[in-house]
Amino acid sequence: MAFNGSSVGGAIFTPLWALLITDLGFIPASIAIGVVMVVALWWVAGRYLRPTPSRLGLAVDGDVAPETEPAAAYSAPASDPLPLRPGIAAWRERRFATLSLAVALGLFAQIGLLTHLFSLLVPALGTAGAGLSISFVTGYAVLGRTLLGTLLPANVDRRVVGAANFAVQIAGSVTLLVANGSSVLLLLVGCALFGLGVGNLVSLPPLIAQAEFDGADVPRVVALVTAANQAVFAFAPVALGVLRDATAGGWVVLVAVGLVQISGAAILLAGRRALPKIAAL
């Protein structure tokens, strides 16, 4: 639910940005948004982040607060989580390497496409329509993440769920490509399919790490995966921009995005642990 904040922000601010830039110009719009952000974040930080846990009557993270009921126990997956091997760099662990690389590729494709999607939609939908379509994408991101958080079984192989999430986004990329920048219906369907996977690609890696690694290693794994992701997807907009300029065709971006996502799904599945053999009776 907390992750949905970024998706809701995308749904609200993308059309707002487009409207303000059209009416005020880029620099005044930037100043207006910046001032609103500073004021809003200053109040939110003071209201919700300043109080310490003790002032709120809460215990330190990881401890059970006095006179409170313990939270429901986590239902462990079918195979017990394993710790990182002592003395071995995390990057040499197959589970960690495949998870980190797969998610980095997925976010590279996702951030890259979202950066260019607005301009790809403008010819068919116009500036206002393209802005609303980006909101459409982020709205479906909220829906997809909420459904996954509600329906995800405790004992399911979360890498398979991640691969299925890749598949939904690949279907969205293919639909956008088939639309060829002209079919409004297909463009909206493509945005919806791609959007359904946007939020889950961020929230699934910690869930996979929780299922596959010992609890003491999970914070380290999640931090390293996040750092690797950011180091990779930061270059997505410029990389796809160079590709787009070199080929003089905006929709070649969709082909590249689809291929990167296919690679990510394959790598994610390659890291699955073999199921324990059943002893013969």
C-alpha cells in the first residue's frame, strides 16, 4: 500500500504537468510544482516523520510492543529460506545474481518506456490525451499491486509470479507496437497491460528475497538489489533515446523494451531453486 504512493503521484502529476506546461510554460510550471512539493513535504515530514516510535507508544522495529498482540506469523514457503554463504560475495550467489539482474533489466525497460511513452502517444492522442494515458498506466499500477498484495498465496513460487508479471508487460509492449501509433483502443489496452505490471516490479523483489533468504540477510539483499537496479535503470532514458534517434523511429523503443523484458523473465526463472526430491517409498 505504501508503494502505491508513487503510482498515485504519477496518475495525478503527469496530466497536471502537461496542463501547466501548456498554460504557463516549462520554467514557470517547474517553479510552481517545486514550491508545492517543498511545502507539502515539509508539512508531511513534520507531521508524520518527526515523532519517534517511543513518542507514539511503539516499540523499536523487530520488538513486540508491551501490552500488544503479536502480529500474525508469516507462513513460510514450501522450501525453507537459506542464508547467504559466509565469506562469499552476494554477487556470487545464483539466487541473488539472477534476482538482481532480472529486476534491473525489468526496471530498465520499464523506466525507459515510461520516459518515452508520452511522446509516442502524442501523435494519436494529443498532448492532453497522452497525459491522461500516462495516468491510466499508473492507475493500473495501483490496481496490479493491490491485487497481487491481496491474492498472492504464501506458498507460491514468487519467481514464477515475477515472470508472469514480465509476461503481462511484454503483452502490453506488443499491443502498443501493433497499435502502430494510430489505434486509440489498442494504445489504451497496451497502456493498461503494461501498467498492471509497473507496481509489482518494484514490490516483488523484496517478497522474493523474503522467501529465498534467511531473515537476517533480507535487509542486505534488498538494499543491494535496489542499489544495482538504480545503477542500471538510471541510464534507460538516454540509452533508449540514443536508439530512437539512431533509428529515426520511436516505436523501435517498444521492440527493445520487449526484448529486455524477455531476457529479464528468463533470468528470473533461471534462478529458481530445484525442488527437493521425494524419497522413494
